[in-house]
Amino acid sequence: MLRPDPLNSLFATFHILLLRPPPPPLFLFFFFFSTKLFDGFTMELFCLSVILATILIIPFILKTFHPYVWMDMLYIRDLVCMLVRFLSRRRRRPLFLVLDRFLEQSVAHPDKKFLVFGEESYTYSYTDLQSNKIANALRAQSGYKAGDTVAMFMGNEPSFIFTWLALTKLGSPAALLNHNIRSKSLLHCFNCCKASVLIAASGTAVHILKDVLPSLLEQNVTVLLMAKDSDTTGIQSFSEQVEEATDAPLPRSLRSHVTFKSPAVYIYTSGTTGLPKAAVVNQNRLLTALVILSSNGVKQTDIIYVNLPLYHTAGFLVGLIGSIETGTTIILKRKFSTSQFWDDCRKYNVTVIQYIGEVMRYLCSAPKRDNDKDHKVKLAIGNGIRAEIWREFLNRFGNIQIREFYASTEGNVGFVNYTGKIGAIGRVNFFHKKLFPYALVKYDTELDEPVRDANGLCIETRKGEPGLLVSKITDIAPFAGYAQNEEQTERKRLRNVLKKGDLYFNSGDLMSIDEENFIYFQDRVGDTFRWKGENVATTEVSDILTICDCIKEANAYGVQVPGHEGRIGMAAVTLTDGVQFDGSKIYNHVVKCLPSYARPRFIRIQDAVEVTGTFKQIKMKLVEQGFDPGRIHEPLYIIDDRVKSYIPLTAEIYSNIQSGNIQL
């Protein structure tokens, strides 16, 4: 009787398993039964067969029942590596800050392009020396001393980056003012950070500053203009002083007072009520931001296109700080341009782009070209892209990896969609949740507060059910709050969430988690809406409107527009007794006082503003009714920039908006 070769039988078994893996009980029976056929099989060979076959079949089982397990494991590995790197830097003495990483890059790659702006390029070495000159020129100012907070009123330009680096070398926190804000908002934002100096870009900044200049001078604020001359009393020319200053390095002793808890920058964000708030980004948080790009596979050889505002979290933390870690070249654009976007990407050989949801929609809405896929972009990183836009973007512009993420300027938890699952902002896993505990809790949108049980604790939502994202405030995940605004800081703290005495951060965002553990953004809660990539506080808009003498009360809110991300501004108002609606006057008022994204596009005239029993303005009903003149029988108006007025919203105009013939 011929005996079959045991090894050949084993290989044949593996081959069968690879082609058609049987269920685990059947495969174990198969191996056990095979041992009875061949006298040469020993128990050791049987055990070896089981082990090897199990190793081979596990990937097939996992791929069938847990298709994302390998991506989860790689993400956890990357997360551990990031933590190890972060902790090792935290232990270095003297303190290792983001500035030190930039200086490392300057020494290692002095002649590498760090920044490209139009036709001008700036190396790491030049950037280092230029920031030294600005720092030394600032030290010579009588109204400034190292460590003082300095406000920056600048757009996307090289001077922004040079100035910020100069301030870090002096140990001075930088308040990144939104250069679109005006008058009352601008003065409020400046006062939040208690700055002693304001450095402004040349150009339109002078015209804007004139409105608040008397107040600044009353506070003995030094106002410096990045220009060679200034014809405005109280605003000093600063460029010549910079040119004449030495480029000698700044002594480390100037920033010896800085700790990881020291403010690094103030980034302004609109909250649920009131004027913009200065979110405190301390040195520890800035250090963690270094890994944003590197953790998503960005290398030193990459080129990133930054067209989002540097005064915002996306442009500053992701675009600038992330590039300092990787040594990536930054292509800086003054502002986003649909028509120039892909031409710039081709011109500069861009490999990484940033986006917010609106950017992707604009790109997809542009006329198609034959060369839409002719580029070197391989990665797009950002947030707020809708599922249908995501699909359209990939189909039109090619196989670009999209890394959608969720984070907020002041928040203490974030998510990354590392799997490429269309529509999701991230994925839930055990390890991440242990490090950064969070929960989705039931939320009453009418009462504008979390639902609580008989014990006064919040109620966690089930899979697929939307809930408010709250994240536990811990040493690893702190919440630094808002500068000079303890009331708004406290509003973001949520107590007694899952047990008595605990403390969580209230994100103000509704999320849901599906059966596969993917997390999805649903909506914002409270008195904030998002338009053109900007958060708008409805209370601020209402306050601005009621300054106009023909408006008695105002209730601002956001409404959805077909084909647009976020919600567009609308206001329900009551008129002052005996005064008629003056569209031109209100138009001039909102244009003067509000940035374009915050201006209410629609105004609805009511006899009375509806309020709750606790005198909170009712918004949900208004939001649901939108701006449809067919549903609303009260006077409706739409802003018209051509005639510089609010004009009646007719059924024809409404129809053209719905069909996309009128773009908002």
C-alpha cells in the first residue's frame, strides 16, 4: 500500500483552504480525520497543521466578519507611536516647543524651500533670519517687552508666518485676529487677549483699523503697520524698522518663562452666544499639532497647498504647524480660488491639499476640463465634505486619498477617517476611547439641553441614534477654555454626565455611530450655524441688527439651501413702532458691521418674535420653514448686492435659488 507524502498532503490542505476556506469546526474535523488516514502523522504534526492552518485562515475570517480590523490595528500602532514621540519630546530639557522643531529643520535643511507665495520663495534659513529681524525690531518698541501678547491682524502672506515665528522667539503669545471682522467685533477680539501691541498688514487693514483706533490708543496700544510709511496718526510704519534690525538669533532666556501650559496662540471661534471667543491654544496643544500631517503619511518631499485662512485652526494648525514637523514645502495662497486651484496644483507640483466642505463643492461645481485628472495630488485632508460631493470629487479628479477628520479649536477629542469610508468623519475603537473618553448622549433640541434620567445623569444613545458628543476632561484631554471669558468657558463644561461628579466638554455637535462603528456628523446645536466654512454666532448677528433704528427685535438663525454646505444666515425681525422697513439702510449697516459670511441673506418681518417660557427665542420652527414664500405669509426680503439693498423675495427668485440658477 502506497503512503501519501504527509507534507504534500499538508500543502494540498492549505491550498484547499486558501481557495475555499471551510467553517472553523469543519476545518478542524478535516485535519483530525486526516490524521487517521496516514500512519506517518504524529500528534505534533497534527498540532502544527492546526496552528499553521489557523494562521492562514484567520485573515480570511477577519476580512469577512471584521473588514476594517487591519486598518484599526495600523491606526492604533500609529497612535501609540505618536504618543511615544510626544512624551519623549515632553521630557526634553530645556523645553522642546514647536519653535525648536522649526529650528531643527532650519539647521538640517537651510536651503530647502519652506514657503512659496506667488513667484516668491523663501527658504528655511531666510525665514529664520527674517523672523529674527522682526523680533529684534519689536524688542526696540517702547510699548513692548518680551512675553507680552501681540495681536496679528493679517491675511495669508509671508509676513504672517515670519511675524508669528518672531513672537514665539520672544515668548509672546499671538492673537490671530480674523481680518474680516469689523468695528465692535474687532475691538472685542482684541480686548479678549489683553495685547499690548497690534501688528497689521498693509492695505485694507488701515481703513478697518481707523474705526477702532481711538479705543486702542486710549488703552496705550502700540499699532504697527507692515508698510514702509503710514499717513495715519497713531499707526506706526514698521517695515523700515524691520529692514534695519539685526538678524542675530534671539537668546533662549527671552522665553524662559514659557511652560507647556502657557498660551501659544489665541484662535477665535464663534460659540453658542455672543461675540467671538478667544480659544486658548497652549504650548502643549501646539506640540501635539505637529503630528497632524505626519500621522497621515505626509513626508518631507511633499508639497502642501494652503489656501485656508492662517488665522483659523485648519490653516494654522494643520497647514503651518503640521508642515513644520514634516519639513514640507508650503504653497501659500492669499485666498481660495476655484478657477486657480488646479492650475496652481499643477504649476507647483502640489501633492497635498487642504479642504473644508465648501472647497470641495466649489471644485466640483466648476466647469469640467479635459485635464481634471492631470495633477500630482495624492492626499486631501480636511473636514465637512458631504458623501455625494466626496464621490463626485473622486470620480472627477482621480484616485486621491481623502482624510476626513473631526476636531474643534478648543475641543479635547478628535476623530480621523483612516479607512476612506465615504461620509464618515472617523471610526470608533476601544483604544482611542480609553485614551480620550467620550460619549454620545441624548439631546433635546427644543429645550437646547441634554436629556437626563431620574438620577440626573445623561442618557447615552444607541447605535444609529443621533446624540450630543461630549468628551471627558482629563489630564491627557484638557480643556483650556476661553481667554477673559469664564462664563462661556463654563457653558462648555458639562457636569454629572455618566456619573456624579464627572466633567465633560460639550462639543455642541450632534453625531451618530453606525453598526460598523463609523461616526458621522449630524448637525450643530444651540445658537450657531456654519456658512462658507465659518461659524456664525446668531446672538452677535441679532445684536448688530437691533442697532439699526428701524429694527426693534431680531432672531437670527441658519437655514439650509439646496446644493450648499452648512446653513445660510436668516433673521426674523420686528420693526420699531411707526417705522417702515428700510432695505438700503439695513444693507449698509450689515455690510459695515458684519463679514460677508455672517450677513443675513434673508429677512422675515414678524409682528412679534416668539419666545419660550424662559424667554429664549424659538428658532426650530423658523429653521424648518426656511425662506419659502409659499409657506411663509409674512414679508420676506433677500439681500441684493447689485442694488445694495434688501429686496422682496418673490416666488420666482425662490425658484431660481432652488434650481441653482441663483448662487448664494
